[in-house]
Amino acid sequence: MARNGTTIALFCVALVAALACDTSAAQTMYKYRGDNGEWIYSDRPPDDGQQLEKRALRPAVDRGEVTVTRRFTGQSLQIRARNELHAPVEVRIEFDRIEGVDYPHPDDKLRWVVPARSESVVLDLAVLGNNEVPDVAYRFAWLPGDPSAYHDDSVIYRAPFAAGTRHTITQAHPYVTTHGTTDERYAIDFDMPVGTDIVAARDGVVIDVDGSNFSGGPDEQRFAKLANYVRILHDDGTFAVYAHLNRSSIRVKPGDRVAAGEYIADSGNTGFSSGPHLHFAVQRNAGMRIESLPINFVDATGEPVQPETGQELTAFVP
């Protein structure tokens, strides 16, 4: 995240009794009168105790879910993973208890890749005894992406803003202040005013968006989960994240196919951030962990250039 970090990886841990999780933090908006009678909308209530309208804000976009369920057939116990996302996911299952079935796996942390928009039987365990119901308890976690995917290093990315415009890079590897984690190490921050057109830097399929957040600031504990973003899956299995976008400006939805240079949203200042900017990163699933990847942009002359802190990048006009 530009000038301050944000982690936007989709990651869900659930008990078998609770098979879904919300990947974004719901916010509360307060509506009340100011000193001069004007309407004020804020994420903080007023100090004077006046009556106010309180509204919970939740994303309207259907991202889809990843669930793991069990089914007893009488002869076997089936563990099924369902992936409603427009991207493959890696699912990890850990058994807290597994009795009454033939379980030949010495490693109790099992992983599978479930293709996009599909359901798979990941385990089909024979029942021991006289068809007694097995005693099984488990938990699961998932991440987007196939860990066998690797970045196509021949790809050169266009700048993620309008052709002919230019913006300064405020953070890029290795000279960074807040990009210290694996998922952010090679992220690039662009200084730009709120409302700047953001375009896709590479062709791909939109797999996740969140445009419901309206708050931003330098308090990591308070704002870390409140960045609006778009995530786009590339043909090589990597994905790009465009973060800190302006509320309600996102013009794409999961499942949309976008081309490089296509408008997707406006820049903003949402989430953990000390000023308006765009946070851009290309990432992959490296085996139940997200890692960022080094990339090159095409500069104003059409030549590849490695992003550097302090560099002014002009979007190439094809």
C-alpha cells in the first residue's frame, strides 16, 4: 500500500460448523447534524450525544464463496470443496478429529487446488465397522491462485493510469518504507490525486472487488482492512491488485474480462494510507501464502523500464 501497507489477500479459516467467512470488514456510517444544521456523514459518531442515523455498510458485490462440506454415504465419508470464485483456489484441510474411517494420510494438513466455479470430492474415505457414522471434525483455509502457476517474465506491463499521463513512484523495491512483507515486497505506489482514472495494466479476468469503504488514514490498526480494491487474474495464473480506490468508483465486477488499458476505477485514499495514491502489485499463490513479484513497465518511448522510487512514469501511448 502506498506510503503505508495493506494486505488484501483473500484468506478464510472456518470451522466445519461455519463454512463461510466475509472477506471484508463491515463499516458503520453515522449521519447527523453539524453546528450549522448541515448534514454530516462520518465513520465516527458525534460527541454531543444527539440522535443520529446509524447505517451498516456492506459490499453489494457477490464475490462467491469457498466452502468445504462432508457427506456420509453409508459406505464412505466424502469431503467436498466448492469454489464459486472466478479463479482457482488452494484449499487446506486440517483434521482435529477423524475416527471411524480409513484415513491413510500421515500428514493431516492436506492441500488441493479447486478450479474456478467448480466443486470437487477431495477425499472419499471408506467407513470402518458396520456403517457407523464417523466422528470427524476439521477446519479449512484457502487462498486464491494455483501454486503451480509462475509469472511470464516476458510480459511488460502498461502503466495503470491513462495513456499520456504521468505519475511519480513513491515506493518501489528495494527503497521502501512500508512494503516489508512477502506479499508487498515488489509492490509499487504511485502518487496521484483522488479521482484519477485507473486502468488495467494487463489483460485478465476480474476475480474480486471491494468498493464499499469510505475511510482512510495512517492508523494501521484502524484502517488496514478498509482499502477498496480490484483484483485481476492473468492468463499465467498470477494476479494484480489495485488498491486504495475511491468508494463506489469501481466499474468492473467478478467475472468480467478486461483488456490492458481498460478503465476499471478511480484512485482514492481508502484504507491504511497517509495520502492519496494507488498501490499496485502483481502476486502469486506460493503455496498457501501470497508473494509479490518483480515486474517491468513500458515507458513513454515504448521500452521496458524497471520501476524505481522517485521515478516519474509516463503511460505509453500505443
